[in-house]
Amino acid sequence: KNQVEQSPQSLIILEGKNCTLQCNYTVSPFSNLRWYKQDTGRGPVSLTIMTFSENTKSNGRYTATLDADTKQSSLHITASQLSDSASYICVVTRGAGKSTFGDGTTLTVKP
Amino acid sequence: SQTIHQWPATLVQPVGSPLSLECTVEGTSNPNLYWYRQAAGRGLQLLFYSVGIGQISSEVPQNLSASRPQDRQFILSSKKLLLSDSGFYLCAWQRRTGISTDTQYFGPGTRLTVL
């Protein structure tokens, strides 16, 4: 079964601290993996996208990694800011173009 | 630049009433269009996608339907709403290049509450 599991479900950190979000998937055949940021009550916005041959991709303070062998990805946020408070969604797309969405990790950054 | 609009932003409807949500895209042609639903605290569930006018594919059986009367217009409808239809509905577009790495761009969403 094609699944995407994200952990933790929720996370609270202090402003300025780093954090790492995890995404494990069983989707096959693999085409690409995306991380989205979704502010409360808004549509998701793409942060990074990685194909099979890419094992790291950065977008400002966001760095995503991909281990296609173990089917794991992580999103690392450096020097967190209050505006980083949001839900982070991992999406894995199969070779046929069908995407499977994780349930997301809700991040709260406190001052 | 491309923009995607959804309306209404919020909607409260009684059980059994009809539904019509609209999504329009500007600044691009021949996009792939998608309707998603997001339950509280859950991930996005793909409901429908369309690769062209009048072409609709349904991902899950339900009492909702979708239509694409124009190239950049996507409509989600129901004849009779159920309580379980409550959720956050998102429309998205994607360039029709056949490249799976193309990003999906999401609209602002419609919050539907069925009472």
C-alpha cells in the first residue's frame, strides 16, 4: 500500500532553535518527493522538491534530505522564526503521477 | 504571473442542501486542475483532477462531482451535502508538461461547514 508517514505529529520549539521533521514512505515506484508549508487556513506552498538522484535540497533556512534506499526524508529548519509556525506536509509522487500526502507535522515556534 | 482564486472563502450549509465551489486560474493555459479536501488535522485527499475541458477523473467515490466548463475553471458540486462533507477544500493547478516534478500551486481554500 502506498503510504506516507510523518513524525512527529506536532512539535513546539523556541524561536531561534533548529528542528527536524521526518517523512517515511512506502510509495512505489518513486518519482519525486515534495515538502509543502501550509499556514493555518491557507493553501500549501511548495518548499522543496527532490527526485531519486537528489539527496539534499535547500530553500533558505529549509533543507530537505532524501534517502531513497531507506525511503526516508527529513526537513531541517535552521534558526526558527515565529513565521515558521505552520503545518509541514510531505508528498510523494509515484511514477504514474499520482501523489500521496502525509498528514503533516504541526510546528509551533514560541518566542 | 499566475494566480488561482477560490470562492467562497467560507461557507456554512445545512445537511441536504446543494453545493457549488468555484476555482479559476489566471495567467496560464491548459493547466491540470485538482480538487482536494482536508479534514481537520489530516492530510490532503485528492477528490478530482482534470487534464482538459470536460475531462474529469474521480479518485474516491462520494456524493461530490466536479466539472470543467472552461479551460481555467473548475467547479466542485454536490446535490445534497452530508455532515461528512465538512472540511477545507483546496483547488490546485499544475502546468501540463507531463513532468511529474512540476509543482502544484494551491488556491486559498474554502472552509465548508455542514450543520
